Amino acid sequence: GAMSLDTFVVNLADADSARYLRIKVSLMVDDKTKMAEVQGNQALQVKLRDVILQTLTQKTSQDISNEEGKNKLRHEIQAKVEGYFKNPKLVDVMFTDFVIQL
């Protein structure tokens, strides 16, 4: 099962100019029967958004402009949020929308 979080629009860490990232993050869990309970958990949603936002705002457009950078970011987000999932377990993080606005 996939849990989609609301779209994030964040200011990237570029020093030379204001650049934005619009990104939609989906969290894949191993037991879709638990999805409703995870989706309905407001405290968890807030925590996840907070952790992901902090991760995104530390990146420059350069960090994430290529496939490799994007994958690194996915793994970093996964590593940071998987601790909040016990049952169901987090198995993957996917980006369904990824636009850097220059």
C-alpha cells in the first residue's frame, strides 16, 4: 500500500538565488490493511511532514538535479522516517511529482 503525503513546496538551500522544489512523496508500506490507520494518524502525519521538510530544505538544486541525487534523497528520507513505522513497516519511498523551479 502507498500513503501519499500532501505536496511539499519548499525553498531549497541554494545560496545564489531562490529556487523551489515541488515534490509529492509516497510512502510504501508492507501491509495495506493498516493503511487507513496510518493515514488517519494526525500526529504521525505531522511528524513525517516535519522530518521530510527538514531534509528537503537542506538540499540545493544541484544536490538533487540528477537521478543519483534524487535516489540519495529518497534513501535519506526513508532512513529518517522508517523508525516511525513499526507495523506496518515502511518498505520504500517514491516521488510522484518532482519539479525544481528555477
